[in-house]
Amino acid sequence: MRGTQIVYGLHAVRALLMRHPDRVLQVRIAERRDDPRARALEALARQHDRPVQRVDAETLRRMVGDVAHQGVAAEIAALTPWSEDDLLAALEHATAPLLLALDGVQDPHNLGACLRTADACGVLAVIAPRDRAAQLTPAARKVAAGAAETTPFVSCTNLVRTLRLLKQAGLWIFGADAEGAKRPHEVDLTGGAVLVLGAEGSGLRHLTRQHCDFTVRLPQLGSVESLNVSVAAGMLLYEATRQRAETSVTG
């Protein structure tokens, strides 16, 4: 039986009501919010016959904690994370799948931002190790603005082992590295591909880098040492999207 989770923030709750209303168990809105966006959200919930309750600030705080919840929260039926077996089964039915793997990214806001971009770029799944890495917390879900409910998340025991399995399944592994041999537009991202990014500052772990078929570097003209991981992921994912769009037009 699936558990329940709390999602908060206007965009995240609205996205769930639009895409998966059956998973929304209850919506709670701050009684003091009487602006057009809050009223529209309440109307959307009632349109889908979802229970809506107006509550005081203390009730919301107890529900989500001391976070910027924008006066909106929802209890939802949890989307079960994929296992490695689920991922490999999905690959059997996918054409030129694009995956994103995060190696030791610990900030849930970065995970949420990566999920949001992954959703926009048609990524099949986002992969992260179970230990010493961000998981799908309410904070990550809020930043993802609904993408955490549409893009499968794979929490794996050992990222290197998962990368080996993906290579055996025929995918190419591309690691983002400041010392990478090539720039993103110089590699072919149109086939089955896994883009792997490490934590901001420390980058990819040595063993992870060893399992990459290619390493790519993002050109930087400024003085900062590294890009935010969610920004770097967005740049790489959109380069893959660009290449794939051009291939579909010329093909």
C-alpha cells in the first residue's frame, strides 16, 4: 500500500491537481489567503472533487514545518520511487532514452530544480544514490513544481553499479567534469544517454568518473570555479534536447 506525502506551494499543488487529481487526498489553504491565485486553486480542487479545507496559520505550520509554503499544502498519495528493475524494464520500451544521474548532490533545492528541467526535457528518470544525497523531501517537491510527480526518481543503493547496468543496456555515460575532454556540442547526445553530474564544488567522485564513456566540460568565461549543479544540468539537458530536435527534423 502506498503511503502519503505532503506537498506545499502554489505551483506544486496546482500541477498535481492538473495532472494527477486522483492522487490528491486533501488540500489545505490558509484562511487569510483570498487572492485570485488561491481562489483559482480552490476552484480547481473542487472541480476535481478533491476535499478543500481552510485552516489557520498554525495548522499549516504543523503540517509542513517552518517553510515558505505560500499558504497552500496538500496531502497526496505517494508516487513510488522506481527500483533498478523498474528502470531497466522501462528502458526496454524506450527509444533513445535520456537519463539524468546526480552523484552526491545533497541540496534538495538543487534536486527539485533538476527534476523540473528533466521533466521539461523529456528525461525518462532521474537517478541518485540513497546515501549522502538529497531525496524527494517536501522542499525538493516544492522546487520541482510538480515535476517530482511526473518524472520517475530512482534511489539506488550504488550509483556505480547502476551505471554499469545502464552501460550493459546499451546507453552511453556522459560525465560533466571541469577537465572534460570535449564540450557538450562536440559529443553525440542523440542516442540512449545518461548525463552524470556531481555535487557543486567537489564534482564527480573518482569511481563515478571512471565509469563514464565521455567527460564533457561546460565553457566558463567568468571567475567562478563551478556552476550550480542544477544550472549545469539544465545546460546539458537542453543541449541534448537541441541535438535530438535537429535529428528529428533532418531525419
